[in-house]
Amino acid sequence: MSGLLRPDIVFSSSLFDSLEVLQSAISDPDLRMRLFIMLRHPVERSESIFQYLIRATWEPTFFPALAGMTRHDVIHHGILDDNWLTRTLTNSDISVELTSNHVEQATK
């Protein structure tokens, strides 16, 4: 790894992007790495986003029509992502239909 910069800290909202940076340094035996992940409870995260979207009139993402919908309706219509944590841990895009295989992979 001579000549390459070694990061002291990698901060990313994408687990897989962070892993790519860290994997590039694995071949250096003198480099000790630790990975810390902070995750918010998925239901709390979904509720928080929902509440924000119906109140944040200053945001371009403001969506007043959500105020009359339930969280289930919002997710069912694809306005909010479903199973965010499973998608993150399996690196699955919102367009991918999740299966029990995704859940199994995420829980490993």
C-alpha cells in the first residue's frame, strides 16, 4: 500500500461503499482496522421520514398528500422504501423485490 493514502476514518451512509475503501487496505499487515456501524431502528427511521415529509414545507421533497395516508399506504405505493435495513445489508436497490433469501442473507 505504499504511495496510497490510508484513511484514518471512513464515514458513509452506505455500508458497501465503506467496505470497498477498507478492503483496499487489507493487504497491509501493519494496518489495523475497526468497523463501527450505527443503525437506527428501521421502524423508527421509517416513521421519522414519514413525519418529516408531511411537515417539512421548506423541502423540495415535501409531500402534503401524505398527511391523509397511513404509513402502510405510503410504503405500499412506493413513496417510502420498505425494509430499508434488509436492503442496506444485502446491497439491494429499491427496485429489487425482496425475498426470504434477502432476509436470510441480512441476518448472517
